[in-house]
Amino acid sequence: MRPLFLLALALALCLTSAASAQYRRPILPPPPPGPPLAIGLGLLPPGVPPIGPAISGAGFGAGFGPFLAVPPPPGLDPTVAPPGAGGWGLRPVPVQPPPGGVTIYRLYNFTSAEPLYTDDFNEVATLVRLGAYRYEGPSFFLAGRNGPGLVPLARMARFSGTHFLSNDPERDNRGRFEKVIGGISLQPAQGLVPLFEWVHPEKDLFLYTTDPRGEIAPNVGYRGPRIIGYVLPAQ
């Protein structure tokens, strides 16, 4: 009986290990140094490590860039629109950033009308599949590594449950820090364009766009704009 017991125990341990590995969050290495992302964005000499968030204890490791906040559900096909979505939005397809860059995607919440920004394509695919958000494509590119004039750009959560972006998360008291999504330039540079912030005070919404006209924002109650930094446009 003892050999059969040991065999059953070993099999149970293997199955447990395989099941837990399915939900283990992958750890991505920091992006390797590469050619500059435009001029002054993402260029580092070889051997210089990426910077992390300035927030102490944030727990995001030594670098910022693509961060898999939530593993995709088993069997998820991120290229398939949610049932009933019809022609709303685009098919969620990952967009490769320029060397040294990070792609920032934009989603639209059907219930609150909130524009949501993320560097995590798994988050995009999951929220679209659940049917709560519309995928609106890549919005802009940030730096994936440190460089002159760059600061971390963080996604923050408001007390109302909506989100905004901050280039000074340590001192920004408008909400709670969530994560760093990339590096943003505080100074203009060749190839970069301003990233404008529009605010809807009644609905507590924040829209970020490289369109100087603000897209539809001025016509639906948003106020602004103000420039929070300079990025590489995705469109």
C-alpha cells in the first residue's frame, strides 16, 4: 500500500503545482535599451537600469513599462469582441510600440462614459470581453526606460472610482496611486507632441489626447486643456 500512497501523493503535488502556475502572474524583464523613441524619449546608454516609480513601497519592481496587472482568463481570445458589442469600437489587437517605448491603450466605459488608459493589453482584453468597455485603440506611446527630462506617468484612482493620469504621483493629492504606466517627457522635443488633459467636473472624468482640439471633449462638458507632458502620438 505504501508505494501506491506515495505515487498518489506525488501526482497530487504535480497537479497542484500546475494549477497554481496557471494563475501565477508572469514577471516581465525590463525592455532592453534600444534606439531612441523619437528624440529625447527612451534613449539610455547600455547598462543604465530603468527607473521605477518614485512611490516608496509601490511594489512594481525596478522598471516601468508593460505590467500584467491581471492574467487573462483561461481560454480568452482577446481578438474576439464581446457578445452583443456589434460594431462598437475596434477589435482589441496589441500594438507594438517603437523601440524603447510603451503603448498606451484607451478604453471607453459604457456605463460611466469614462475614458480609461492602460499599458496592459491583458487589462484591455479582459474588460472588453466582459462587455463593460469599448476598445478605442492605441492613444499614444510613452518611454519604457529612464532618460533626460523623463518622469514617471502614473495612473491614479479618484475617490469616485474614475481614473486620471499624473506626472507627479508622490505629491498629487487628487486620488490614490495605482501604477506607473511609462515615462513622459516634461519638455518639448523633436517628434513629440503635447499630451492634453481635459476634465469633466460634473462627472469627474478625465480625457487625455494628443489632439489639440480635444476631439469631442469641448462639446460634451469637458474643460481645459492643460499640457501634462510630451509623448509620441500613436495616430
